[in-house]
Amino acid sequence: MDKLLNILQNINKVFIGKEEVISKIMTGILCGGHLLIEDVPGVGKTTLAKVIAKTLGCSFSRIQFTPDLMPADIIGISVYDKGRDEFVYRPGPVMSQIVLADEINRTSPRTQSSLLEAMEEGQVSVDGVTYKLPDPFIVIATQNPVEFEGTYPLPEAQLDRFMLRITIGYPGSEDERRILRLPAGKNLLQSVEAVITPKELLQLQRQAKEVHLAGSLESYIIELARASRNHADVLLGISPRGAKHLYLAVKGLAFIKGRNYVLPDDIKEMLAFVFAHRIILKPEALLKGITALDIIAEIAERTPVPVMVDGR
């Protein structure tokens, strides 16, 4: 737990006033999940991803998504090497342990989808040859709200591969005062040092997976997912992958909180982060002003909560 505390404190030194946001992001990372950070420009989405990568001692690459970006710009290409008389794979930026997919919804769905295999299977295929990605491998994608001009909605299959969707929000006035006094740009990042190694991160991930989750809570997760699928206002509910992501995420949250077992409150706390970006509403529900968060609140209210004693 000392290592985990060091990680959180190190990030909090330069990313001020967002302890809960950082806690949720680390929850996803401890579960090996990919993260989607959605917010307006200028709140520090890119800086946060860079600080996390440096803190964890992981290799890092940033892909700036633009309308003219091509899949090969992400996963790499095979080029003919005249001296060797063969095609040689030139890795793309996806071959890093932490990949920042910056403004992912500013490129076409075809290019967005080039990340699907990497995110799900930890590998990429180029010209029929499969290349394994490094371990750990985590995609931190940022996107502007879909109402912004020049954005493309992420395909449902792409959204479903993100374990958590997180918003950062604006800082409070005192926190913003502290932010104003921080060094700018690369000078700020140069002050960040790694507090663990990738090997130690993998060890923390293994420990998080060992957190106990009672059978009654497994049933609770299943019932919440089924309730989303059967809701009258929902066109597309939570997939089995989404239920699995919630199962993993609550273990990570319990681990961060210093417990070796999951409580029902952990599930309630993570519900919106895991479910909200996966629920697709019917057009008539959207016209009524209903949101995915409304649906989540309703199914959480209606689904009976198991009674737990000492995590069992």
C-alpha cells in the first residue's frame, strides 16, 4: 500500500485539487483497463496522462488525433528494406506501455477503430503479421464533448472497450490559484519522477485482482447489467464486457481503499463511471431529456442490494 500511496501523492503534487479523479484513474490502471477522459479543452487532460506515465515509470507515446490521421499512423507499417530484401515492420506509437490518444473523437471512425484489436487483445496486426504490445498496455484517450464542432462520435464497439469514462471538471478557486503558480509546460513535467517501475505496477495489478468479491455481489452486478438491457428507454444496454469491467473496477477501488474485499457501496460508487458511456438511449428518450445517468440512478434504486457481513 505504501507504493500505491506514493503514486497518488506524486500525481497530486502537480495535478492539483482532483484527488477523486486521480483515484478513479488509478482504479482503472490497477485493473489493466483503458480510460476515456471527456472534458472541455484546457482542464489538463493531456498533462494528467503524461504525469501518470512518468510516475509509473512506463514508456509513453502521444497520438494527436486529427481528421487526416490514418490507421498506419497509429499501429505502424511494413516497409521494404532493400538491403535485407524483405519487408520490415516499423512500429507505430501504439507500441508503448501508456498511449495517450489525444482528442480521439476528432478523427474518423475508421481510424478510431484501428485501436480495437490493440485495446482488446494486446496486439496489432500489420499485413497479416501479429505483433504483441508491451505489458502493461493502457490507452488513455481524451475527447471533447460531442457537441463541439469537428468531433465524431466514438463507435459503440470502441466505447465498450474503455473500462471507465471520467470527467475532470474545473478546479476550485484556491486550487486554481495554486495551478497558476506551478511551472509551465515541460518544466512542470521535468519535476515529476517515477516512484515505481512497470514491473511493480504489474505486481500491484495482480494484487488488485486477488481482492475478494462475494458471490452475492457477482449476482448484484449481473442484475444491474440485465436491468439496463431491459429498461424501456434503453436501446443498447450493458454488454457482458461492461459487467466484467465493473467486476474488475470495484476490486481495484477496494484495493485503493485498503480493503481485501468488495462492498456494495464500491459497486454503487463505480456504477456511473463504468456504465454511463455504454448505455445508448432510444431517440424518444433523448427527446424527453433523459440521460444515461438518469437510467443508472433508476436501476440502482430498483435493484435490491445484498446485505454483507465482513465482505461476505
